[in-house]
Amino acid sequence: MRNILCATWLGETSADEWKPKCQIVLYSSRRSYAAAVGRGSERTVGSSLVKSSKGRIVSRRIDLLGAGTKFLSAALPHELTHVVLRDSFTSTVVPRWADEGMAMLADTKAKQDRHYRDLEAALAHRTTFHAAELLTMEEYPSPDRFGAFYGQSASLTKFLVARKSPEQFVKFLDRARGAGYDTALQECYGIASVGELDRKWQHDGFSVRPASYEEKVRL
């Protein structure tokens, strides 16, 4: 699974073993999982934590709720995506929207469909974010806008991945952190600005259902 994710997003397979290894902890109850993961865990079945120091990763950990869940398909691919991506972002953080968007493309079709329905609901209630808001968001939004955030993050990630490739999307994120989103969009996608991205995305991307992970890998 790690090799698939590395090949998809980074354009290469994982030749070396992780040092340090990624610790995966499986919990038999929601109570023990929540006690370990902490605040906000009541809404999740998996959590990942990667720590780095001076540009080097010093720990990797994934916590999974095993009780009553298909954790190997419902949570592990999502959380492992977060961990794999940190190999390319050791000295900075992956933008919140992109980190979740890429991880959601590894989710099951059923989970992706739920995020799409959340996006539809946000569109109906006019609680969506403009692209400029989503791209610059450093923290998760208030709980009443979680659906919009996750639905739009998945939608925008898929929209950009479909224009070129998953690997190009990671290159775009790397370019954006140094030169800004407008320059990165121009160089990587031929899109003039964040404002133009917003218009194209709303016109072409909001109406597209998310692909299954198998379909996404073939993009």
C-alpha cells in the first residue's frame, strides 16, 4: 500500500524502509481509541501523527479504531496517505485542504460519496468556501462547516489532479509554498490566478462526482 501511494503521489516507489518505522496501533473500543487520540476523535476512525525536527522525520504513528470498522479499507489508506506525504514536506506542513483532499482520494467509494453529498448540502445552503479561503486555511473550520470543508477539499484536489496527474499536484503544492498560489497555478496548470481557479472549479468541478480510488490511480 505504501508503494502504491508513493508511486501515485511522488512518482516513485519506496525503496528504503522507513526509519523510524511507522507504528500502527489498533484499538478494540471507541473509548480506548478516544483516550489515546484525544479531542475530536469521536468523529473519526483513524488518526495519524508525524513529527519532524530540523527537516528530518523523528516519529510516525497511526491510530486506528478496530471495533466495528473495516479499518484496512476504511481508515488505513487515508491515514497512510498523510504519513507518506510528509516525506516530501519534512520542513513545513502540507496545506490543510490538500492534505485531507489527497487522503480522501484513498477512501472507499462509499466514504467519498458521503463527502460529495456533504458538498451538495453545502452548495444548497450556501456555506461553501471560496478557493482563496480554502487554500489559505490553517486550521479546521467550525464543526458546522466540516461538511463543506471536506467535500470541497476532495472536490478541488480531484479537479486539479484530473487536469494533469497526482504527481504534478504535489509539485504544485511544493511550488506554491515558495512562490505563492497564483504563480504555482500559472506554471503547473496554466491557470492565471486563484480567482480564475475558483471560477473554473465551480463551473467544471463541483458537479463531478468523486472517483473511486482505483479510478483515481489511473488518472
